Amino acid sequence: MSDSDTSLDLVSLGDLMIDFICVGADDSGMLRFERNPGGAPMNAAAQLSRLGGKAAAIACVGADEHGDFLRDAMHNLGVDTANVRSCAGQGTRILFVYFRDGGERYFTDYRGPRADLEIPPDEIDFSVIGRARALLASPLCNTYDRPIFETARRALAEAERYGVPLAFDANYRFPYMDDRLRRLDLETILRARILKMTSEEFAYYLDEADVMRGSERLLEGNARVVAVSMGRDGSFVRTRNGHAYRPAYAVDAVDTTGAGDSFMGALLYCLTRTGVDMDALGADELGRIAEFANACAAVSTTRRGALLAMPDREEAERIMAAVPCAPSVM
């Protein structure tokens, strides 16, 4: 993608990082790890790009071989990397990923100095946001004591200036170190027009575990589309004009890392097509979107990794045509 392109479907802001995935041990018992590109908002951008959409990234990586690897991976997927900056003073963020049965993963977060929090606001061309149909932010953007916080504030202001909808995936994983971070995430949730949350996140942020009541509350505010990802139990998508639940596809998962990001990327792809009016989407259209996003997420779980595991449209359609759904829970 060149700078001469006049329109984008998505600008993703946040972490671009390395997942070192545990792939077993050698004969001496030494663990072996495989380097994979990742980062929730960038996984979503990769998924949208794989489906034929146009995406751009705002991120920061280390001035090291990992950073070069990540920039090349995004570029090769067709994502605009003009606003992927390098930080000489911090290393590329690293996460170690391990697996339980069924491909469910758990993490060891590398808490040393990390470049993903150092996105320099004065080195970003924010005009790219005005050419987009959506801006996707991550909870990392609310790290209030690092440069990413100011970058995110400017990005959100630019989105509001041009009427670009804010998308947000709550993506809660770890206990908050202080209440300010929780409050900032809640403010972003209430500000977003496109939301993806889990039932656990409804309970945590809104004190409401029931997805019908929780989504209704959000739609009474700024939200226009609320998606609830339920992992193996499928997904629920709602607008002010209707709602739909669809069960997940029963695939043999080997790695669930990035499945929710695949769902989010597919959802954003569907919502940013020319002529789509989010407010007018009813039950039938939402059902088709949920089925497609579920299929993309399902394919992603059959491969190791996240960013490079995102499927194209043909792969998702094959799942929809040939793979049975898991039992319905709604």
C-alpha cells in the first residue's frame, strides 16, 4: 500500500510484538520456542488485510532484528507501515506463550523496557486516521505514564474530528495495578462505537454479566455495534436494530492465540464495506457477520501463531460450508 491511497478501512493503534510460542522440548528436555509476530490490534489489521481490506498501523518496535521482522511481516500482508516507528532505547516487546490441552494458552509477559509503549506522538502522521473508516485502539493505549498515552489521545481526537468510529476490544487479562487504568479503559469502552467484549468483561467493567442487558446499556450510549466473543461457545452481535447469536465451528484447535483478534478483524472488515450502515444492521445481517467472523476465528486456531495465522475469505468460506457448529448456548 502506498501513501497515495486515498482511503483505508482501518487504522490500528497499539502493540506490535513478538510471541515466542513453546513448541515442545528436545531430547534433553530443553524447551523450544518459535518466533511469531503478534499484538492484538495488529492481528486484527492483518485479518482485515487478508480478507481484502486496507489497513494501516500506528506502532513502535525496537531498533533490533525483532522490530525489522515485525515491520516486514506487516508490510508483506499489505498493511501500511509508514507509522511504525523504531525506538533505539527500548527492545521489541516479547511475550512467551505456552499451551494447555485444547490449544488454550497462557503467558509469561516480559516486563522489561519495551518499545510498544514508546510510540512517539510527534513522529506520527495522524492525517492517516482521517482517511479511514474505523480506528482500532487497544487497552495498551491507556498506559498513562508512557508516550503511547499521548499518541492515543491525539489519535482519538483526530478520529472525532473526522467522524471516524472508534473500535475497542476490552481484552482484559491481568489484574490492574491501580484504579486509574481500569477507569481509563472503562472511559474508552463508553466512548467506542464498535465494541468487542466477553461476558466476564461485562461483569468486570459494567457490573452486568448478562449480555443482553449489558449490550443494551452500551447501545443506549455511544455504541452502535456490540460483539460478545464466547470462545468455543460462539458469538453474539447486537445493534440498536437487532441482534444475533451464532455457535462456534467445531474445529480441532491447536493454538487459540489471536482467535479473538481474528474475529475482531473480520467484524471490522464486514462493518467497513462500502454502503454498510451500522445502525441499519438487523438480525439477518448480524447473523451472517457473526458466522463469517466465527469462521475466520476458527481457521486461525488450527495454526500456531496469531498475526500470520489469519485466514483469507476462501478459507473461512470452506469452514462455513463443511464444518459443523458446536452446540448452541443461547
